[in-house]
Amino acid sequence: MKLYETIKERRVLLGLTQQDLADISGVGLRTIKLVESLKGNPSIDVLSRLGDALGLELVFRIRQTDKL
């Protein structure tokens, strides 16, 4: 699942409007609309604030590959 899909799906699951998420996270409504429509380029800070508001965790890990 793509990141923008996860954010939107979680928001809807929690019964939040985009405005609710903006109010809770401190991220601008316009930014949330851009992120959810895959037109935005959010910073790590914005993703972190959205994740905190939605109960999500942003994790970086080393990719598993078939090559050694």
C-alpha cells in the first residue's frame, strides 16, 4: 500500500475529515489534500506529524534483496 493511501485510509477509519486531521496534526489543510491526492511532496516532519495524529509510525529499514 502506498503511503498516501495509508494516510487517507487511516483518517477515514478514524472518522476524521481532512480538516479534523489538519487541526489535530497542525499540518495545513491544503498540504493534507495534496498528500492524499499524491500531488504533494511532504517533508519528514509533515509525515511525522500526520503519523502521530493518526497513530501511525514512520519506519526506515534496510531493504531485503536477493543479492548478497
